[in-house]
Amino acid sequence: MSLIDAKPLQVVVLDAPLSTFDVTQWQDKKIVNAHDCLAEETPIALIYNGVSHAVMLATAQDLEDFALGFSLSEGIVKSTSELYGIEVKTQPNGIELHCEIASERFAKLKERRRTLAGKTGCGLCGAENLAQAMRYPAPLKTQVKFKVTSISKGLQGVQAQQALQQKTGATHASAYVLANGEVALVREDVGRHNALDKLIGALAKTNFAQDGFIITTSRASFEMVQKTASAGVSMLVGVSAPTGLAVRVAEACGLTLVGFAREKRCVIYSHAEHVLTEK
């Protein structure tokens, strides 16, 4: 049988954040049958006023937060009041998020219509031109100074609240941390961008005070900086490296960007004057 004649694969898609598999382990020179808990990737379609806009591979939890955060961070709506409703529909091959938005915002969306390929690692998939891809954030209105000890405390708090990561070892987290280092909110997903969108959506529902910062358990790419600054948050802390473009954009918009964050060390890439260190 040729590849052309081959039938398409039929794979079960689950609308759950995780599942358990029977596995075979090799340990201490022995074969052992065991169970392993794995994070699920589910196709999530974002549909606006009946028109499909994007399909992302994401973790099937906190989906209304995801829809709101994605809509805000992608500039589809400018405020929560322009997103009238979200309906979650489970289909055999994934989940649809039906979003009803203001007619003016939908008209704008149709003008810059694009299709996004749902990949957990991509940042600018499917943008039709460079202007759409490179949406630079406006300069931040609020400049908050944070103690470096708050970063360390926040990192510890995030690890304690990563329930999916503790079970699967396969998810990223984005957390909103108060100025004193207390973790106020955490969202998880197999995709780092999705986790940040979920966090932004959850924050938008709470009318949060913009005097905290965001920790991401990933590298800090351009899009992570863009989403953080667009949410009005003035510091992004990543546990891995930033990209050069992310640093330049952070410097330009006034965002404090921290990378390689650990309990007792970090690297400040932009606006170091906003991080208060101990003498």
C-alpha cells in the first residue's frame, strides 16, 4: 500500500488536562510495569462571531480564561467589556471556544484575518505580514520597583502551586506575583504562550492592581514580553534565557525583564533600576 492509499490515523482526542497510561520502565537493570500520568494536548479552536480564527494545541482547563486572555493579548478586543460571552463546545476531535465580541472589534478582526497553526512552541504562526507579526506594545504607564527577594520568594511559591507539572512533568506555568513575593494566581498549560494567556484572562476578570509581576517557567521570547506589557504588567521573570529581540522590546516599552531566575541568582536584562538588590 502506498502512502497515498493509506488511511488517515484515527487517534482519540481527550477533553481532559491529563490521563494515565500503562508503561514499561527500565530501572536498576530491571523491567517494571507501571502507570504514568501524562499531560494532554487538545486542539482548541477559537471562533469569533461564528468565524474560526485560530486552532491551538493546549491543555483543556481554564478555557474561558484562555479565550479572554488570548483575545486581549492578541488585540482582538481591547477590554473585557467587548467580549460578550464564551461558550465551550466539546467535539469528537477537540474543543471549540465560541466567543461573541463587539461588532466593531469583529470588523477589525476580519480586516486582519489570519490563520494560526496550533503549535505549542510557536510564537507568530500564520501572521499574513510583518506588520501583523510585530505588534509592539505601547510604553508602560506604571513603573514599579521590586525587591530581588520577592523574585526568589515568588519562584518558590510557583513551584508549590504547579499541580499539573508535579503530576506530569510536562507543563509550563505563568504566575502573577504580588510585590511582596506572594503568588496570587497560577495558570498551567503544555504551551508557555497558552499559560500566559490563561493568566492574563484570569487577571482581567479580577480587575487586579498592576503592582505585581509575572513569572514564567520558560524562556522569555518577544511574544511573552509583548503579552506581559500589553496586560500592563511592568516586570517579566523567566527561569530561562530571553531572546535578543525580547530584551530590545522590553527596554523600549519600559518593561523590566529578568532571566535565568533562581532562588539565589538572576540576570536583569532591562531596566535594572527597577530591581532593588540587597547591599
